[in-house]
Amino acid sequence: MNRLAYLEQLAQTYDPYLEALKPTTTFEELGMDSYAVVDFILKVEEHYNIIVKNDEILSLKNMQDVLDTIDRCTKEEEVTC
């Protein structure tokens, strides 16, 4: 499963009426507040075995930001990125 497909599957747990997720889809468009965003990112961290710095989590605005963070974190040797 590619990364965007995983994010779409995960996003559907927050918005069951979500038809398609695009890289430009924002958390706001998904109706997610800051608590839901943190929960979403925690699930992403667990799935990809990465840790995103707390101050970076709330700077993520759309799915492309999440995809870029996953790419960066999986390429770095440190677990926390």
C-alpha cells in the first residue's frame, strides 16, 4: 500500500464520508481539530516506526506535509526527526 493510500485509509476513520484524499487535502478540510491531528500523527508514527517532534506536529497542514515528514523521517538514521 502506498503512503497516500495508507493516509486515506487512516483519514476515513476520522471522516467516514471521505471519498478521496489528495496531497493537498488539509486537516481542516477533514474537520480535524488539533487533538485529532495529534492522534492521526501518532498513528502514522506507529505505522512507520518514526517519531515526529512535538513542535513539528502542529505545523503539518495537509497530507503532503505528512508525506514529506514520513519520507524525511524514514531516510534519517535517527528515530526522532
